[in-house]
Amino acid sequence: MNVNGIGAAGYLAAGKAKVRQAQDGTQSFDREFMGMASQTPSFVGKVWTKEEIMQSVDKQVQSNQSKKMSVSDMIKATCIEGTRAQFRFAGEDKIYTFDEYIKELDKRSKNSV
């Protein structure tokens, strides 16, 4: 039976802690439950160090390099108007065609590196 969120054993769910509620309405933490050692979930196979995580990410990035899109392809894929759109850099008044924008973007990207 569950009345107002209180289970049959008189417990309320309070995150990962259990709260015991007495008949008179007072509440207390179940210290025995809270004192139990946490158990590693069954899906955890290995605990990784920071270096191992970084190596794994680097390996994944390298394996996906063949899927990398060019800036031109990304803009074509994300811009509804495609190559017919007009482009402008933030804070500037000059308007570029698609091809002009790609050339200017490429030039600015190389200068900033």
C-alpha cells in the first residue's frame, strides 16, 4: 500500500537516501541504509584514468576523420537557401555570395592560426 508517497515499510524516497516516517509524522534518515557501501553497477567494465579517456577520445576522432565535411558542405547542409543565400560576417556590413563567403572564411581561418 502506498499513501502519499509513503511505501508499506514507512519509507519516503529522498534521492539516494531513505527517509523513515513514523506514525506520529516525524521523519528520520535510515542510517543503516545510508551506511551500506555503494556497489559498482554491473555495466561498469573498467574504471579509466584521465589519460586513458583522452587517448580513447583521440582515437575516436582519428577514426572519424574520413567522415569530416568541408566548411562548404556544412553550410550547404545547414542553410535552407543553400548557395543562393547571402552571407555576412558578424559586425560587418559587406554582403558576400556563397562562393565569396567560403573564400573569405577560408582566408580568415588561415590567418587566425
